[in-house]
Amino acid sequence: MQETKLTYLSNIEIFQDLSTGELEEMDRQITMSSCEPGKIFYMPEDTGEVLFLLKKGRVQLYRISPNGKKLVVSTLGPGTIFGEMSLVGQGMHNTFAESVDECLLCVMSRADVERLMRDKPMVAFRFVEALGDRVTRLESQLEEIAFKSIPSRLASLLLQIAEEQGTKNRVTGYTHQDLGEMLGTYRETITQTLNDFKAERLVEISRKQVVLLDLDRLEILAES
């Protein structure tokens, strides 16, 4: 367990410059825990006092509109961090964070994070890089919402998920509702768009699975 935990910490990008001794010191400062799907780690306006390091599973960051519509800001996988925005802002979260699968994660206190960044400038630098990447992704998402059609955005999302899952031409584990929440639109709109894709021989659809039949045409559509 010890070796696994240290290996996991060393594989997190913001800690990659730390020595084995420094990682062992971190190991003594953090706790590891597991949780079931549906666990809410924090909600908007909660005080941000910890940093979460995700080892296993997926976590969604999302917002809820005044009319109850859910918009997924990001879906995080193993090796990522979350909760960092509140640590460098006003100390408050602006999203919900919820486990999608059974998750295994480490937790660092705010004081330990601040101490580590103060003592290890490279960790602080990579922390800022991680924040910048998160903001860049949010800006790209807003740009797509503003300027791209639903078919274009859905094609882009399917290609992105397939690449993340390592399958290239297959998306598994997502319902039409999930895809709608990730694009900020309604399930019915996703279902109709997928049916249009199927009629055009771009995809095949089954329960929680979309097979990408024509990657070239989907990539052209994603860029349109």
C-alpha cells in the first residue's frame, strides 16, 4: 500500500518534481479514503479547506442553473486534482463536485497545501499551470457553447471521450442524459442528434455505448 501510494503521488503532475523523501513526507500529511458513486464532496459557497487528489474513478464538476438545469463543467479522471480553485480564490467553491464511480482519493488540508507551495516553488508553479489549464478548458467550453451547433459540439465530445477512454472509436458508460449535461442541453436534443448521426452512418447506438463509424466525417463536423 505504501509503495502504491507513493507511486500514485509521484504520478500527479504538480508533484512530479518532488524527491522520494519529500513524497514520503507528504504521505504522512495526507489521508486516503474511498467513496461510492453519488458522493458530494462540496457545493457552491462551501468553504474550501482541502485539496482532493483523485486516484481511481471519475468526479464531475458541475453547476445548477436557477431553473434546475445541470451543466457539467468537467469530468475528472485518475491522476487529477480538484478543489484547487477555492484554495487560491476567496476560499469558496463555485461548483458541485460529485463522484460518478466508486472513487479512491487522497485529501490534503489547506494548511499543508499552502506550506508545500511556500517551501517548494516548483509545486506552486505547477499548481498555477493546473489552474491555467482548467481555465483554458472552461474558456473553450464557453466558446463552443456560443459559436458551435449541437451536432458540432456532440461530435467533438464523442471524439474527445473516445480518445480519453483509449478506444478511439467507441464511447461507453454515458447515457444521453450524461451527454446532454456535458453540453448544457436537453436529453431529447442529444437523442435526436444521435439518431441523425445514425441515419447518416456516422455512429451506431446501443445502451450506454456509441460506436463511431466514420471518424473523418465526425472530425470535420466537430470543426465546423
